Amino acid sequence: MERWIQSPRRDPCNLCRGEQFQQLSLLDRKSRELVTVVCEQCGLVSHEHIPSDRELEEYYFRQYRQEYHQEYMPSAYRVVREWKRGRQLVERLQPFLESSDRVLEIGSGIGCTVKQFELAGFPSSGIEPGDGFCRFSRERLHAQVRQNSLADLIRKPEAELVMLVHVLEHLNNPQQALQHMRELLTDSGRLYVEVPNFGLPHAAPGKLFHFAHIYNFTAATLKMLGRSSGFEVEAELSSKTDRNLRILFRRSATAEWNLDSESYRNSIKAFTRYNMWSYHLRWSYLSERLKTVWRHRRERWQAASGLARLEQACVAGKKEIQGTGSDGLQAA
């Protein structure tokens, strides 16, 4: 197996507390300096330097939305895409829920998923630290979204389902975050986690790493993290060829740590599976890329009318909800 330079990092691994790391990459996707390492014990991939709370606060306040999305307020195209994804999440998770279950999304972004669960009949709310996206959620979608971060939430049960959709990889202490979320759930509550799949991998070599994604998860490291934080795996909702990992956890009475002995080896295999040529010349990549380009062009062309229709649906839903007098479904 190929060996990389030993990392000087001495902060222990967030998952297994290991202290031996190898450097995988020195640059981010834009060829800027960013050292990425892999834990030699459990295979968790992360930044060599884990940003502090203050560094992350400044980054998300000043840079993130503009750098990652190139927009402060979401475009019609982005809203319509997220609206469809929100509906897909409802369809994916509804079989596991009771009609009265309360849903809480951490890092709710535009608010489409919160609103879709609300329109499906679930008492739903979210938190989003970004000012522009949070205001859009409340003012345009009439979603019940607060401008808060996870640290602002009191550790008491307030939901039967907590969702983390492309959020966990952004956190500087994912184990602590999951332990916090465990305390937001009722005894039999569930946690849904969706992250990019490093085991596939989900992006071309040279495009995998960037500052916003502090951690990169395989199925093995994500499941170990969940179990060590007080959860058990209820359902794996993604396939082996899916670019995203989708796992539904259930709150467990105890935390359990068991090292997957193949996890490190599998992380290395995933990282070395392709070079730039072999990644881009796969037939599956080429066919999917053509479909994606065509779909995005069609969605951009239809975005304005699509946004108008979904806003009408949100207003209609708000009026219906207000008419029911249901405290759990009152719009923000």
C-alpha cells in the first residue's frame, strides 16, 4: 500500500482518538493550500488543522455563501432544485415516521425541506445561521426557521426526527455535535444524516477537498461515528454507487465503540481508485454528466415560473395551517 508523508498533527482523531495521520493532499480544489490527512487507525479523513469555532464563525459570516454558492440570497434555480430535494426527503423518510412526529433540521439552508415536511403534515422547524438564506426561508417560503446555530439549542427533547443534510462535514467536532443532537431527540427518536460519499468518491481527483468540508466520510467512518455517539443504524438509504451517503440512525440507550479494521484500508482505496483520466473517461460519468447538463439547463429555463408556483403553494399552505389552529404547525 502506498505511504504518504507522516502528518505533524497532534490533535487526536475526533472519531477514535488516534494520533497518527498521513497527509493525503496539500491543496484544495482551487489549488490553494489545504492539508488533508487520514487517521491511520480508523480511516477518518479530515483537515490537518481543524478550524476553531471562531475561525468557522468568521468564515461562514464573511465568505461561505459567496464562495460556495456565489450568492447571498438564493437564486430561483437553487430554490427550485432544493424544493425537489426536499420532496424526495419526505418520500424517503415518511415510511419511518408517525403523523405527529416533530421534525427539526439543523442547517436548514433555504428552508425547502422544512417547508416540504410541514406541507406533508409534520410539525417542522429548522435552524440556519446564514442571514440571507434564513430570511428567505421565513419571508418567501413561510417556513418555521430560526437564525441559530446548534450551540444555541438547549439540550432537551424537542423532536422525533433530527436531520443533518450536507451539514455534518462542515462541523469541527462531529462527535460532540451528534451527542448534542441525541439530547434533542425523544427516547426512540431518529437522526438522518446525508453527506458526500468519500468512498465512491463523489468528485474527481484534485476536486475532493475544500475548506468548508472539514471531514470526509465513508460509510464505515460515518457508522462508527453514529454508534460511538449513542446511535444505532436503522437503515442505510443509499446504494453503493450513490454519490451521497444517506443513513438513518435511531437513538440508542448507550454509546458503542467498535473499530472497523478495514476502514483505514478502504479510505486509502477510495482515494487512490482513480486518476484524472480514469475518473472522467468512465461511461457512467460521461452519461450522467450529459444528463446533468441537460437537466440543469431545463431547470434554469423554468426556474422563475417554478419559484412562483412553489411560493403560491407555501402561501396556500400557510393559510390552511393558520386555519387549523395547530400550535405545532404555525408558520414563523
